[in-house]
Amino acid sequence: MKLENFNTSGNYIKLLREKDKIFGDICPFFEQWESPVFLIGGYVRDFLLNRPTKDIDIVTLGDGIELANSLAKHLNVSKVSVFKNFGTAMINYGDVEIQFVGARKESYSKKSRNPSVEPGTINDDQNRRDFTINALAIALNGKNIGSFIDPFNGLIDLKGKILKTPLPPIQTFSDDPLRMLRAIRFSAQLKFVIAPETLEGIKENANRINIVAQERITEEINKIILSENPSIGFKILEKTGLLQLIFPEFQALKGVDTIDGKKHKDNFYHTLEVLDNILEKSQNNLWIRWAVLLHDIAKPVTKRFDKKHGWTFHGHDDKGAKMVPKIFKKFKLPLDEKMRYVQKLVQLHLRPISLTNKQITDSALRRLLFEAGDDLDDLMLLCKCDITSKNDEKKKKYIKRFELVKHKLREVEQRDKIKNWQPPIDGKEIMESLKLKPGKEVGFIKENIKNAILDGKIKNNADDARAYMHELARLKGIL
């Protein structure tokens, strides 16, 4: 079925069954249910767009929890997740998540996005939906079984690739400000345009985002980052004023300063270009995309101008790495190896490029291999995508030198096996050999042995390391 040929007349139960086997299992049950039952929301939208989806939303004019329990028994599903505070329930059937709710009206207070709820009609339930394309419904039983219910011309908006709210945007977004981020996320995921009045409603309600829990904001931001068009999402976030409120560090990248006729590039748009460059090669790796977003995050605080060199951002790699934990903590992102991975890529993102500007030494290559470890390939991918010069000759020159660095890295790794390498003697052996207690002397000797091997001063074996250890101890007056 092609979307442009779809119309609202006819019985669509057959089409649902043809698309997804699960409807062959659940539709006969719904047909026997006394209260009206409807398929609504995202599944209907994605059904029409031929997009895969694992979520099925069911609305009934009655008790959604009772319906969930009865269907679970019919399908021999042992667990029903019930959320009494919201009057909803959920079951997992195969790899699909089915959610149930009774049709309802909602009213909101200014201080919360959690509504007061009372029973309602299917039209009331469609009124509370965020966008017209998510208010589409199909009747699953009753005299109108299989009918398509579209009170807000959502099908027209779906065909036109437009995002509109069912009710006036200022009311929709004031009631639940998270919908503003959802609009931007859908625009990035579906390549839909946000209607002008809907976009204006987001701008007018931007400050309302402050009542939304950080976890929900982060969930939407991650979905934007993982979308097919994340740069679209971030441009709309900036345009509407939301970016300044939820991610001011990223907003600070925007803008160009000019002194004495010299200007720097707009690092906001540069970062989004790097993000677009990495999309196909990052295989939905959320964390490398976060590394892209943060790789230049410290440029605003390290920006300097001098007449000889123009604009500089010295140390933005190191400063940016130090900013990563604070940003992850604010967004309530994991503070574990995922954060350390992002931090590492931010810290090292200049290193491969800097090697292209000078004589490439084995020492510098060994250090990069050692510090990047298993994340070297991701680092090199980020760095290659970071080459966004508009000068074709300059870009070709950078890429050629970059490929040379990659070749040299492979050669050094094959020869020296530095990736994930550990020095041949550790702190315990140093303390036992030199009769030292834990302290600065042990750290000094251990660090210098590591550096001597990486710099090629001594060979990578235990005997040479021990000899160098004794030499260092004599220099320090330990022996």
C-alpha cells in the first residue's frame, strides 16, 4: 500500500493482519469485547508510512487495565505491567509491546505536566494527542470495525510531511512541554516540517521545558542524536530557544567573531556537519555521536585572538575532556565506561590531525596507540569526519596525510603491539625491588619506564625495564 493512494474509506483490519501477524492473534479477541476498542497513535502512523515499529497502543471506552488482563490470559502471557496512577497497562507479546489505556480527558496545571484524568470518548482521547499524525485511529470492533478515524486531517498532514498539533499549539505545549521536544524529534526522524504556527507555539512555550524531568529531556535528546537527521533537530532546538535552556554549552558554540578582518568558523554548524558526516559509519553508536557533539565543546571558553595567529582555541581538547563528566551528570547519562569513552575521544581528537602537520615519529604513534587502545578506530573515524574544509585542495591534502597516519599506525602496531599494552613491570615489583612504600617515588619510576618504552629509549621487555628502574632509582637517590 502506498501512502498517496490511501483513503479513509474501507475496512483496514485485513491490511493490519497482512502487515503484522500479531493482529491475527489479537483482533478476534477484540471483536468479542463489549466496549469499543481502537488502535491509535504511533502504530497507525508507522503502518501508513511503512516504518517498522514495536509499540502498539490500544484505547478502549472502558477499563484499559481489565482489557490488558483479559487479553494476556487469552494469549497465555503471564505478566501484565499495571500503572494504576496513570490507569494504563502493558504486556509483551513476542517482540511487541502492547499498551492499554481507557479513553480519557486530561486537564493540566501550570506547575506540572502530569494531568488530571477523567473518562472520555475516543474523540476526547484524540484531542489529548500531541500531533495530528499521532491522533489517527482504527476501530478494532463494533459496528464501525475497521474504520479509519481522522478528526484532525492527520492523513493530509502525513502525506504532506507536516507536524501540527490537534489543538492550538500554545495549549498543547503549555499542557505538556515535553511535546516540544517530541515535535523536534519527529522532524529529525521523519524529515517532516513543523508547521509555522506549531513552531511559533514552541518558541512561545520554550521556558515551560523547565518543569520537565531531566530524564525525559535526555531521552528525547538521545533519540534526536540517533535519528537520521540529527542536525535538523539541533538547528530547530537552537531556533526555538530550547537549546539555550537545556544545553547552553552547545548553544555557546554558535556565532562568528571578527577582528582585523579575521574570523573563525561557526563551531555550532561545524559540529553538526561532523555529526552528519559520521551518521552512516557510526552504526547507531550513541556514544560516538555524543563524542562528536562534545569534541569542540570547550572552544568558546578557550577562544583567543592575537594579531599574528588570528583566532586560536589552544587546549580545547583537554578542557573539553574535563567538561564531559559535568555535562553527563547534568543530562543524567551514565558515568561509567561510556562517559570515559566519550571523554577519551574528546581528549584525543586533535592528535591524529596534529600528526599530519609534522614529521610522523614512531614515538608519537606509539603514544597514540597506547592512549586510544581499542577505541582507536572510532577516534580515527571521528577525526576523518572532522575534516570539513570547504577548500577542496586543502581537504584532499588533509585526507591524504590522514591516510598516511593510519598506515603508519598499522605498521607500528603490527611491530610493537602497543594497543592495550601494559609496561612489563608494575608498581608492586618496583616497591619490592627497591624496598619502597606506596608514594610519589613509585609513581615517578613507573611513569618514566612507560615513557621510555613509548619513546623508544628502551625496549619493551622486563629486563630492560628493570635495568632502567635501577638507573632511575640511582638518579633519584633511592639506591
